[in-house]
Amino acid sequence: MAESDQTVFDALCDHTRQTATLASIESVLGWDERTQMPSANAEYRAEQMTLLSGMIHQRNTDPRVGDWLAQLAESPLAAEPHSDTAATIRVLQRKFEKQKKLPQALVEELTRTAVMGQQTWQAAREKDDYAQFCPIVEKMFELKRQQADALGHDGCRYDALLDDFEPEESTENVDRVLRSLREELVPLVAAIAESSRRPPLELLKRRYPIETQQSFGREVATQIGFDFARGRLDESAHPFCNGLGPHDTRITTRYDEHFMPSALFGTMHEAGHGIYDQGLRTEWYGLPPGSYISLGIHESQSRMWENQVGRSEAFWRHFFPHAQRAFPEALADAARDEFYFAINNVEPSLIRVEADEATYNLHILIRFELELALIEGELKPADAPAAWNEKYREYLGIEPKNDAEGILQDIHWSFGAVGYFPTYSLGNLYAAQFFEKADEQLGGLADQFARGEFAPLRQWLQAQIHERGECYTAAELVREVTGDDLSHDALMRHLRGKLVPLYDLS
Amino acid sequence: MAESDQTVFDALCDHTRQTATLASIESVLGWDERTQMPSANAEYRAEQMTLLSGMIHQRNTDPRVGDWLAQLAESPLAAEPHSDTAATIRVLQRKFEKQKKLPQALVEELTRTAVMGQQTWQAAREKDDYAQFCPIVEKMFELKRQQADALGHDGCRYDALLDDFEPEESTENVDRVLRSLREELVPLVAAIAESSRRPPLELLKRRYPIETQQSFGREVATQIGFDFARGRLDESAHPFCNGLGPHDTRITTRYDEHFMPSALFGTMHEAGHGIYDQGLRTEWYGLPPGSYISLGIHESQSRMWENQVGRSEAFWRHFFPHAQRAFPEALADAARDEFYFAINNVEPSLIRVEADEATYNLHILIRFELELALIEGELKPADAPAAWNEKYREYLGIEPKNDAEGILQDIHWSFGAVGYFPTYSLGNLYAAQFFEKADEQLGGLADQFARGEFAPLRQWLQAQIHERGECYTAAELVREVTGDDLSHDALMRHLRGKLVPLYDLS
């Protein structure tokens, strides 16, 4: 007698959960490496990671998974599209097929090139020597083309690569939306550059003792809803959020005694990621209904808490008095509206990770346009630095003095993350769309923030987004939650609503 | 054509190394659990650990290991007894046979009972309720008897259990040496109790700011040779040392602002363990020539740095001025000889982990004698508390008021660690024997310590002990290094040499 669909479904889930347990162990190793491990142990840690990766890959491509999925394809369990069971079957089917299509030799070549690529990139950046990095770009984009062809596509290779980070999204759609965004954002940024109003940035560069920044950041993260009973906040060179288990979400930030925003907004950003992870359904941990949808949706949660909440006037109506008490040396004589203007400074700059809320998207656009041209063979790696600089002049009105502050600044291409960049801007777009809808449905978030009430927004996000897991694609989710498709309108409304009065634009 | 011995040996080593990599990942999880993890994640962490344990067990009992070892048994690679290859074959052969002999059902029953046992023990200790714990003791000792019988023995079940912690040691030998130690130690402790001299313990209970304790402990650990480029020092409720990789040895301690010795000697103790791990040959990491011999030998390294070094008069000739500068509030007006007397206080007490260098061994003797009687069925678990109290009266002249400060104080039996206790005292015995020999060969360690020179001792230990890995058994090593067999004489000489003048004994 054939096994029942439910028995097969349970076997598939058990297998997948156990693979997720191995992946969560990898996360423990990764977190430890970035926050605790003596650097002398780096080589051995890589061996530990490689061993686990191999085991995970083997489990992911286990032929039994294919058999189980084949039996479930026509099952009633797969019928209701947004049900937990159907989502499980749909997502695991997609992942299994992708894994199966990749030749082992290509996977190994990509891994080897990524390891070498990161080392080469680091050396090249230090020496401001793009020529040293260029062969890696050539090699990596060639391998990514092979990867895209192995996975299959309808003529657009970038589609197949984007799918690793933003599943089921299309290049055409992303291109259309980002282009629309660019057309409105470039003039807005240019108008701000011509405005005579300038925020008092020196306010942010006063002395903010690091221990106080730590306790203040922790307090803010707690108030917006990051659960420290199920998580941690630590320090690392590059801030990140990492899920190590259903009740173990760890975020990091970095501190600068003379620039307060980096740690605070870094903490809020990572706490936003963490609140998403903590809002997932733990009983589905390691399975699609208990997993995040895409990098874009994940980023929408971090950006919303960082920008829509943390850089709002209402937020500081609540928190500014606290901040003045915490940092009397820096803020006792400061006015709230001056401080608010300073943290919303918009100014074209060269380094993506230091960019403000508005110009950030132009940094992303440039990278997206370049990697699209590189993958399609329309741009040669040797010509990429010139193209990079040209686009900075065109979109931001400034130009890097050298490649270290230009095309060499990001690690992504060196390890093959092609298709990753646009998810940062998708996050900003989704964040603005979700936030508008939450504001409408919750009846005026600003007043709530001013009273220090953040739970309604967090609970709304949990019910609308987190608890849905992967039962919706990103596109389906934004439609389900907001009634609209992905669009640049909400983000532009958000930016104009804030920046037009601050910079006294017409 | 049959594969060459070398090829088979290499396959065996590759397999074993990879298993060790999994075990090292388990260590990362364990360290993280005890120092970093939010407690809400405990259940999931147990799942991660169980998954890894299962994989490790499967690899350890892989039939190919048996085939490889069978081919190598008569190989020239196994001929020279203390060679790296012969040690590898001998140790892996012993471990494989032990693993194979244990029925899977018994292993699972032991694991289940250990989990339940620890929970029950914790609850029983909190409520001072031995009756609640007694069924666990019965069950666990019954399972350990089954384990001993499955493993095989020459009439003494304890032999088979001791082997898990002190491989190839015999109960008869341990019993003989500990009995000799007891016969001399009990009168010494009694004489001290009757002495009219008492150290000024209040010196140690003054205020020692914790941050300064941290930096001072770190300084001491560095000077005695713990390599912080390949290790860390953190805080945890129960101090421990854990090896997470060939270049990643982590130790912990705990701090009490009003009792300075616990953190400092705890740090030196764990640093001693760490120095052993850091002194192993990294090219043999995960294999017998790069592994520690036994818990007793490991403990000899921690005890030596803690006691023979850290509680010596010469050590404080060097460090006391530093300590006075670091802790002016506590030590500015203190005399070095008073301080030295205080840290060498000997006084019968009820709690093992707080006991001094001399009486500690009597705590161990009591546990060893009781678990031996329990495993042989000569003592019933229900009668164990009375036997415990009787022995404390006889050996230490004091008696617990209740079982919480008596038989319920240790976790060991609750998770089946029967045969573990004696290794603590074996460590003290080995430490004294090794130290005497080092002192003789290095020409007066006291003068070196007084000058702050600790490298000669550390290097001697590395060459004589650490770098030998498991190429010698503990018994062989002590004979090879000191020319003598395991004996209580050196420890008694060490204790009398220090305590007779301090307490003005005849």
C-alpha cells in the first residue's frame, strides 16, 4: 500500500527540519567567528563550516526528497495555494529543482572562486588596484552566467540569479520600478543639494560615551520590541543579524564615540531584522511556513524600524528627552528639531554603507545597472570602473577619486552575490508601502510613537508579514497586505513628506 | 592488490579527523550555551547537540574503521609502541572496541536517564530531598553495572567505568594509592585543625573590584603562558576549559568582589588546562598523538599551575607588588607573608569545590569509596547519605547538617559519571610528581618564579607531557617523565613542605 500523503509530508518535514538544524549550527559557527573567535583559528573554522555545508548539500539533494515531492505534487495538501502545507511543498520543490540543476563541478568552482575572490578583493581594495581584482570579476561573472544557464531562464540570465535572493521576482519588474524611482529621486536629491538649508551635523559628532550608547541602544531595541530573552546584542566590525535557533536571534552593531547615529540606527536596523525572525512561527522553524520570504522583505523590516520609525519626528518626541538625559554633554543644550534635521541629513556621498535614506537607493541603482550589464555581456569588467564613475556623476553629481572609494568598496561580487544589491532598495520600497498601510489601519502611528507605543506596529507586522512565513511570495504579500503591487510611489511620498519641509523645497 | 598499510592508515586518520571536526563543532555549541546563549533556546540547543552526537556515534562505529584497524593490527606502523602511528592504532582500536560492545539500547537508556537524572538532581538538591534523587542513583548505578558488564572486566566492574576517564588505569592501583594518601593526610589535616596558628582570611574578603580582577587574572594567565592569540577568557557560572579547535582554547572563571581567590586561582586552574591544550601538536589535532591522555593528566596541569605555582611563596614574591598596585584598597597595608598564609588556609569544610589544596583529596576519597561500594552492590543507594556523613566525620571531623551540603552537592552521579571523581586526586598526585622532577631538572623553579620566569616550566611541560599526546598511557608517562610509578609521596612532601612551617607543626 502506498504511504499516505500525510506520512510522506511528515517525512519530508522531518528531513528538512534536520537539515535546518545543521544550518542553524552553521549559524552558530558564523556568529561565533564574527564576534568571539580568536582569528588564529580562522582556517579550522573554515574546515568546520565546509564539513557542515557538504552535509547540508547532500541532504538537500537526497533523491528521497525528489520522491516525496513527486508524490505530493498532486496531493490535496498542495491544493490551497497559501496554506502551510502547499507553501512547504511549493518552496521545497523549487529549491530541490534548483539544487539538482547545478552541476557539482560548477558549485565547487563557484566556492573556490568565492574564497579566492574575497581575498583578492580585500588586497585590491587596500591597494586601490582594480587591475588586480578585474580577473576575478571576469571569472565570477562567467561562472554566474554558467549558473544562470544551468538553472534555466527565459532569455534573461539575471532572472535566474536574482531568484537566489528575491525568489520569483523578475528583472523586468525590478528594472521598471527602480527606473521610476530614479526618475523622481535624482531631481529630488539635486534640489536638496541646491537648498540653502543645512542641518547642524556637528550635533551628532559631539562626545557620546560608548557605554551609554550601549545601554541607550538596548533600551530603544527593547521598546520597539526586540526580545532580549530570546536574543542578544553584541558588537562586530560589520553589523548583522543572525538566527541561531527558534529562540536565539542575535544582532550586532558598532560604536563610534563621536558619531552617534551609526550605533543607534544600526541597532534599530538589525533589531528590525531580529523582530522579523522573532515573529516567525516557531512551530514551523526550519520549514517554509516558519521562514522569511526574501532578502527584500527582510530588509523592509529593518529599514522600516530604522527609517520610517527611527528617523521620524514622532519617535524623537518620545525619545529625545531620554537621549538628553543619557547624553547630557552632547545634547543638554540641543533642540529637538535641530537634532531631527541632523539625523535626516541628505547629501550625495561615495560610500554606500554610509549613505542616507534617500541617496542610498541611487547607490543601489548604479550597482544593479552595472551587474545587469556585466552579466548580459554588455559591459566588460575592464570598463566597469569608468562606467561606475560615470553613473555616480550622473545620478549623484559626484565622482570617486579612486576605485577604493568607487567600484572596489563592496565585497558582494567577489563571492558571487550577483542579484543581491537590488534587494536593499526593494526593502526600502516594501517598507514604505507596508508602513503607509499600517499607518492607515492602525489610525495614526505618529501619535503612538510620540507616546512611546510601538507594540501596535510590531503586532501588525507580525500578523501581516512575519507569521505568514513563505506562504506568499514577496509580490503576493505586498498585494495581499497593501492592495497594491510593488511601486516606488510610497517611498517617494515618504521621502518628499519628510524632506520637502526640512529643506524648504517647493 | 591490497591497499598499502600507509593508505589504510591515512584513510583511518582522515575519517577520525573529520569525526573530530564534528566533535569540535559540538564544543562550539557547548561553549556558546554556557557563556552566550539566551536560556530560552536551551531545548533547541539540545536538539542541535543530539543531532551531532548521533552523527559522531555513527562515524565512530562505522564498520570500515574495524576493517582498517584489523589490517593495521599487524602492520609495522603499529610496531614501535610509543610512535605516533602505533599510538593512533592502539588508542583508536581500544575506542572502537568499547563503542562496539555497548548495545545501542543501553546507550540510549543511559542518555535518557542522564537527562532526567540531572533535572531530578537539581530539584532534589534545591529541596534538600535525597528521597527524590535516590531512585535515580539506583537506576543509574544499575545501568552502569550493565555498561561495565557489556564492556567486560576481570571481576571489578569499576575498572571498566574508570577507563572512560582514566584509560588503562586500574581500580586496585587507584585504591592503593588513595588509601596511602588518606593514611598520611587525615593526621596532617587533624594536626592543622589543632594548631593555634590561623591565617588572616579577612585579607581575602576585602573589596577587589571585578574589572581589576579581570585584568589582573588576564595578566597572570598571560605571564604563565596561556596564549590569548589562540584563546579567550570569559565568565561563566561554573568555570571550565574547552577546546574548540587547534587554535581556539577557551577558559572561563567567575568573580566575587569580596573573595579574591576564586577568580584568580580559578583562572590559573583553567589556564593550566588551556596551556595543555595549546601545547598539543596541532598537526595531529583530532588524532591520538595530538590529544590529551586522561582526565587525571589534564587535571595535573591545571592543579600544578594553580597550586604548585600559584600558591607558592615564590610566585607571590613576583606578583604581590603587582597585586598591591592593582588592589590598593585591599592590599596596600597587607604583608606578603600574611597574604601567602591566607591563600594557603587549610580547614575541613563540607563543599568539595570550595575545599583547599589539602582537604580536597579527602572529599574525593569519600566519593571514590562510596561509588566503588555502590557499583559493587556493597552499599545500597538508600544508605548512601548515612555512609557519606559517617566518612566526613571520620576523615574531616565535620558532618553535613543536611544532604544538600552532603551527598546532593555534586552533579556527577546524576548523569552517570561514575569513575570520574578519582581523576581529580590523580591530578594532584601527578602534578606533585611532575613538579618535583621539573624542579630538579630545571634547577630551582622558585627562583625563576620569583623573577617572573614561567616559560622554562611551561616549555618543560610541553616537551615532557603535552607534545607526547596519547603516545603514552598515564602510567607510562609518569614513569617515563619522573622515573617513578604513581605514588602519594610527592604530594605529601609538597603539602608538608608548605603546611608544616605555616601551621608550625612538628
